[in-house]
Amino acid sequence: MLIDFQKCQEITTKQHFFIRDGEDQQAAYIDENFGEFEIINPKKNSLSFLKIDTCIFDSNDISRCDCAIYDENTFCFIELKCIKPKNFNKKRREAEKQLETTIVQFQQEDILQNKKKEAFVCCNCFINETKNFEPITQRPSNNEKIVYFSEHLNTMLYYSTKKEFD
């Protein structure tokens, strides 16, 4: 299966920006000032932002991750979750499954060939009073999923709200 990346892709050379999850039936998007996932691109390299949920795949298909961002060397899959801390474990497992399903579907795409693959479970708790996201960087109590992603998907799994490109 070949996926049409062009219609859902945006190229940027911004040094610093955020990715936000879209509201109902809207795809994730780049925001210069505010968002759940932070991108740092100190060398202002060309980065491709790819809307996966609600663009490449239908918004009714909740089994895929939200988006990806990549350069010539690294392809990063991202699942954004804005949660209450008490729901962390359940939402983390959902995010891991969404990332896995997307990676498996993308494995055959030429765009991934010879790239280092990374997957990010990005959990935040939205704080209305300050209009900020509070990152939840808690990892699971064991490394079972990290090992699984590495060995079976050839992908590094991170629990983070930030990616810095070299």
C-alpha cells in the first residue's frame, strides 16, 4: 500500500515550534507559540510535518497516531494525549497501540527506508487557568514496550513531550 504523503505534508525550517492536536475531526497542526509537543530545530533544517489522523487516515479510524515529523535521517511518529493524571496508564497503553499500528502500516513505505524511526507517547494535562500544558513524562514501571518497539518494529519508543533534531 502506498500512502499519499503530499496532500497531508507541510515543510518547515522553523527553529522552534509546537505541534497541537486538532479539535473534533481536525488534524494535528503546527503552532508557533503553544502546543502539546515541542520541536527544536537549532540548525533550521528542512522538516516535514505529516498529518496522519484525519488526513492520511479517516478521523473515524482511532487506531492510528496523530502525526509524524521527519528529516532526511529520522522519522518520528507522535501520539498526542491530553489527559487527567489518574488516566495515565490507560491512555499510555492506547497511545502505544496507536503508534504500533501506524508504524506497521508505514513499514513498507519508501519514505521510511534508511531512516532511524522514533515513536513518541506525548501525554499532557491541560491547565486552563494558565493556558499551558503540563507535561506528564512518567514512564511505565517496566521497559517491556520499549524493548518490543526496538526489537519488533526497529523503532525507539519515548515518553516525552519534546524532540530536538540535530
